[in-house]
Amino acid sequence: MELGQFTLGTVLNGTTSSFAQDSNILKQSGYVLVSPFLQYRPAERVTVGVNAFNVFDKLAIVQLASAAVPAGGLTNAQVMNGRTVTASLRYSF
């Protein structure tokens, strides 16, 4: 949404629950990540921005290495980053 010199928005990224492997034994939880952003244009060709990825710090498991919970109870998992906030200054020439 643009409001004069400001641009405000959000990116939603998510998935429903899914099985870790084709054997359909171990199920991964679904998730929704909310990542808002704000840009401000104080002068021509200058943009200041602030972005927040995964603003609610949601645990998002993308991939599990095992088809079932192993006897030791631990497996490798690939997860999305936790809350991350960045700022930027851009000059266009």
C-alpha cells in the first residue's frame, strides 16, 4: 500500500502440515511466517527501508531427515530463520 512517501506491506509465507518422507509416518507441522516492511522516500532517488522477517518468531520446520522418530529421539531438521530485522538506505542514480 502506498501512502504518499511511504510504502507499507507484508509478505506471508506458509504451508500446511505435511509428511517428512514418502512413508507417511512422521508429520511436520504447518506454519505461516509474517514479514512486514516499510519504505520511506524522504527525497527524490532516496529510499529508507525497514524489513522484519518472521516477525512473530515462529518455528517453521521445512524438512526432516528421518521418515519416523528414531530410537534416540533426535533427527536433523532444516528450519527457516527466526525473527530478523534489517534496515536499508538506497540511493538511485
